[in-house]
Amino acid sequence: MKHVLLMRHAKSSWKDDSLPDHQRPLNHRGKTDAPRMGRHLRDQGLHIDAILSSTAIRARQTVDGLLQEFPFDGEVTCFDELYNAGPGEIVSLLNQLPDDFQTVLVVGHNPSLDEFLEIVCDECGHMPTACVAYIKYPLDHWADLREYSKGELLQLWNPREL
């Protein structure tokens, strides 16, 4: 079995409208929600083998906040492709993972994550900021994952509901 945790970046700031979208940081709520989600994932007893993040400032700050509360000794890898990724680009990155990785966290943006989740479970709805979807795939090899592979949505955690 392979597991994917999809996380939408935490709430970002629109305070400085001169910043390009890629450079927008987290706002106060985002800086609170990211560690809250890290604490929740820790309390679920999850072990994450790899973290793949968008290069956007708000995504990287989300990972930093999450890791304040979640024990992780692996490497965080940032990809430009995750900034405007469609489901195919996300799957392409997952296809390259070593098979000894069982659970991977992908931190990205909407509408990409909503689209990915819709493919997995057909009608999952909208992922708000800092939301995490926990998906299980009946696969032994990451290379076997396809853009339209069906998985099982195990949980959808919204930080406002924790």
C-alpha cells in the first residue's frame, strides 16, 4: 500500500499587493493552522517518508510550520512543478519516488489539489487552506500510480474542525 497526504498551503496574506503571487507569505491564521495540522498528524501516529512542496513562499512556510509540531527526519524537496501543477504533474513526481517510501506528503495549491482529490474519490468537494487529505492506494510501486488511479480517501482533516 502507498499513502499520499495532500495538503493545501495554509492561509496566505494579501496585505502587500505588490508581491507576485509566488512570493506571498502566510498570514497570522496560516502561521497558526500549519503547526496545528502538524500536531494533529503527529497525534494520528503517522510516519511520513518524504515531503514534496511547491516552491511558493506560502507552501514552504506551511511545511516549516507543520514541522514545528510533526517529527520528521527526512528531506523536504521543493518543486517548481507543484506551483501550477495539475494532477498529472503531481503523479509524475510521485512516480519517481523509491518504493521503500510508504507515505508521502505533498504540499501544494488549488485548484490542483481539488482536481486531484476529485479524481481519487469522484466527489470530495473543496480543500480549504491547511486542509489535509489522507489517501490510500492499493499499489506496491509508485511507478504504477496513474493520473486517474482511484484511491481510498481515508480522512479529510480541516484545521478549523480540529
